[in-house]
Amino acid sequence: MFLSKLRSLLAVLEIDGAIRALIEWPKFSIASFLIVTRLKHAGVSPKTVIDVGANVGQFAVAASRLFSGAQIFSIEPDEMTAARLRKNLKSEGNVDVLVTAVGDYIGEAVFHRNKDSQVSSILALGEDRISAFPQATVVEEIKVPISTLDALFLKHLLNKPILVKIDVQGAEDKVIRGGAEFLQSVEWVLMEVTFADLYDGEMDFRGISSLMMQAGFKFVRPLNFHVSPLTGEIIEMDALFQRLERREVV
């Protein structure tokens, strides 16, 4: 695992701007640097980024630094993680932090805080996650506020085009359903999708693609993959969707 991560880092550092980013950014993530770089190469240039499932700011920092002038809204439900998020974003003047889960209703939700904060979720762990990542265990269940994209942003006057990034560990379909109105104003959706049983009740890539088609979006391309340390199989993908009515990126 260590050698694999080292090889990935060395490969990324060959990309223009990567070494400077590693040194200067308050939070550097190989995956987020690659994803945002690939988004730019695909012609994605948002003026507003909604980062749903921000964790400690890996994607938000990359978006802030590489999407020049974009306004970033980072959304994280766990106050403990949000404290680290705020710290990492302190030097980014174009970022607002919202502490709430995002789903298909407004109220309160049970949140499974994991030893690895990147896999914390409102859903329980699935069999494939437990077997492939035994170190990622739930340490406690807490109550967090939950809202919808419609409630959070429908009445906001946001600069367009808008990119929504959704990485909520299995609850992506709930975010989509709770943002039916707001998503009509969105150009691109970047979403983590699964091919495995990582969370109980999680919708797989085929289901997500169908749901996104109903919402007016088409799958455009993969931007990153995650593999099982047990089998080497692809278990997750960071997928780019674009609104159907507008010209697709080529």
C-alpha cells in the first residue's frame, strides 16, 4: 500500500504545478489535484463550486487554487471534521463552510462517525467496505442537522456556471433527489459512484446514471478510480456528469 501511494505521488509530481501545490497548499490531496486538473482539461470552468461532503477540504482547496475566482461552498456534517476543514480553508478567501448533512429531507440525521473521517456516512458500512478496509470502523453515532440542496441554495443568486461535487459515502441518490429544483441551474456534477457494496442501501453506478438522466444529466467520463486493496478491482469511480441541454465537453 505504501509503495503504491509513493508511486502515485511521484507520478503526480511530474504534472505541471504539482510540486508547487504540494509545498504551498494548506491541504494537498493527490486525488483532488488530479480530479480538478482533469476537470480543467475537460473544459470545466465553474464560477461557483458546491462541495457536498467536504471532509477536511481536500477538494475545496484544489478547486479554490485551480478554478481561479470561483466561489466555493464547502459542506460537512461533522463539527469535529468541520473544525479541521475551517483551519485548512482559512487562507482561502473565496470559501464558505456550511455544517450540515445533505440529503432528501430537512431535520436531523444519525451520522456514523468513522475512525477514517473520509468514510463517515449517514449510512451503515456495507460488507465490501468492512472486508476490504477493516481499519475503517465506526467509533460512534452522532446526531447532525440535515438539509437539501434545494433548501440550501435554491434562493441564492449564484454565479454560473455551477459545478456540484457530491461525495457523501453512499447517500448520493438522496442528495440528487433533494436537489431536483436546484440542479436545474447546474452545469456539471462530479460524483463518487460505486460498483461494490460499500454502504447499506447505497445505489450503484447504473442506478445513479439512471437517476441523473432523469434529472437532465448524462455521464461524460471517469476522472479517477478507487480499487480494492484485496483484489485490485475497481470499486468506486469519480464520475463527471453534464447537463444534457448544453454542449457536452469533448
